[in-house]
Amino acid sequence: MSPSLTVRRITAHQGAVLRELRTASLREAPYAFGETLEEALSADVASFDETADRHANSSATASFILYTEGHPAGLVGAFIDEAPAPRAFVYALWVAPAVRHLRGGELLVNAATQWLAERRVHDVFAWVADENRNAMRFYERLGFGPTGERRRIPAHPEEYETLLVRRVADHVT
């Protein structure tokens, strides 16, 4: 019997869970995120509490947690940027290796996309590290395609990432 998976938006009091998942993701895939493990570990614990509170209550940014049998096993963020022509993003997706085969990443991205769709966005974007071929294939399977935009990864300027996009209406569940 495979474990049950659920996804829920983070709650205001889950700063410790956010820190646990964030540091686990940075330990396992340090090249894939915009911050380093050292930065996350040295951050004030209260900053994770503040982020959890903001992501639980904001209409412009949110985090979603994947649970397997009630235990946190994955994380994704979603936000709408404040540019003159706002764009919606999913970011910092991570699923514990032990449950990746159960499609938790897909559940997380779909939950974030649904939340963004409720805010009337038409496209969802994701920056993906060029080096992370598994992530690139994952997003492509979910219907994301390249925009042609690339940039250096802020935390790892020797590496690049590619901006992917998918239409929301085509993928809301």
C-alpha cells in the first residue's frame, strides 16, 4: 500500500516546518535554489516564523506543504510579482527523495497553480537551474515550456537557469 499524500497551504505557526523543509532541500540540491544552506542555517529562526505567517495570509504569496502520512515531505512557493506587468511564479519546489516517485511534486505544483488561478493569472512561470535536468524534465511533463529567457543563478553566478511557462487554464485541476 502506498502512503497517502496531501497538500495544504502553510499555516502561520509553521515556521519550524518551513525551516526544516528548506534546509533539507538545500542540503540535497544546493545548486537548485536562490540561497545557500549556510544562509538558511544562519537565518534567525524568527524569520522563518515571519515567512510562514506571511505565506499563510498573503494574497500575493503562499507556500504549500506536501504531507505523507501526516509528515511534511515537500514544499513549493507561489507568488505574483509586483512588476508593471505582473507575472505569477512557482519556486523552490522540493520533495523528499523517499516520496518523489509518488507524484508529490506534481501535487505541489498543481496546488500552487490552482491558488494562482484563483487570483486570475493566465500563465505560471518557473526558473529552473539548467544543471538540474531532472527538474527540467519534470516541469516539461507538467506542460511548462521555455520562454527563451535565461539568467545567472543569484546564489551561484557561475551557473544559469531558464525561465519556463505554462498556461494556467490548461492545467488547473
